[in-house]
Amino acid sequence: MPGLMKMREMYSESKPLKGARIAGCLHMTLQTAVLIETLTALGAEVQWSSCNIFSTQDHAAAAIAKTGVPVYAWKGETDEEYIWCIEQTIYFSDGKPLNMILDDGGDLTNLVHTKHTELLKGIKGISEETTTGVHNLYKMKADGTLKVPAINVNDSVTKSKFDNLYGCRESLIDGIKRATDVMIAGKVAVVAGYGDVGKGCAQALRGFGARVIITEIDPINALQAAME
């Protein structure tokens, strides 16, 4: 958040994103609301959908909608509504299409590449925020189907080594407690994978007294788990 606020302070007058029509497909939370406000402050036109049918914070979506930014997201969407919401972000109110994609998971990227191929030549770039979406991009590149330059945000050091590890370490227990209200001490927890996310989750569960079992196909990560 401090970084976003600093960006506003530095660039809100020069508007470096003027002319950008950004379609975002990212969890519609309070934190994302700050990102959206920053993008618009820097001159971009923005439309938004959520990358998960359950993650939207409706009050955050409503607050952004009140600022005039079109938001197509609500908590508890059906699968059909989810696709509909993403499709609404492709064309802006003046009839012009998106020219930048901010994606999480690859659903917007895939939709444009499969159903709106006529727009690909006008898209300046894609940023992908999560591991699943990055794997999708690498697969598309290998297949020769990726037609737009893409930035792998997920593997940047500040994402993979901080958000994936420390963010998940904090949010996992909070989510489990809110959803189940169970005591974790004494439970047996299985963590699938021991990458940065898995490491953070395992640390959190151990810290609350769970006995943690790791499943992992990578021999180095598996050895790290054994050493822990």
C-alpha cells in the first residue's frame, strides 16, 4: 500500500497511464480497490472483474463502482455469471476495446485469445499475478498460441518471496479460523506442495500446534521439508 500511495504522489500529475484501457481480473478486495484508484489516478481507464467467484468483498466493489469505475463482481457468482463478468470488461463505454490486461489465473487472457482474437493486435501487454496463470502463459508460449507480450509478476522477488511466503503464513490461519472456528493445535494438516506458499502455510500450522505432513514432487523442496 505505501508503494501505491507513493506512485500517486509521484505520477498523478504527469498521468503516465493516459490512453491505457486496462481490464483487470483480480480479487475484488479492499487492497485491490487501492490499486484501481491508483491506476485511475495515473490516467488509466479501468474496468474490473474478479478472478474468483467467492473472493469479492461486496463493500469494496460498491465503493469502487461509486467512483465511476465499472466493476463486474460480487461474492457468490455462478460459473456462468463469472464468465459473463469477465466478458463485460473487454469493451469500454465508448466502444473501444481493452489494450492492457491485468490478470490473476489466466481466465481473461484465455478468453481474449480464444473468443476475441481480433483484439490481440491492439493489446500492449499482459501482467499475470499468480502461479497458475504463469504456468498457463508458459504453456501458451510453448504451443505458439501466446500472441501478446506478458510480464510474469508472480516470480518477481517481492511477490514470490514475500507475498507467497509471508502473506500466506498470515492469511491461512485467519481464513481457517473464520470459516471453521476449529482449534488447530493437535490436528494433522496435509500441505500439498512445499514451494513458497507451502512453506508459509506449514510454518503457520506448526506455529499453532498442528502436526504437518508435506506432499511434494520436487526432490529439493521435499528435502527442505524433511530438514524442517
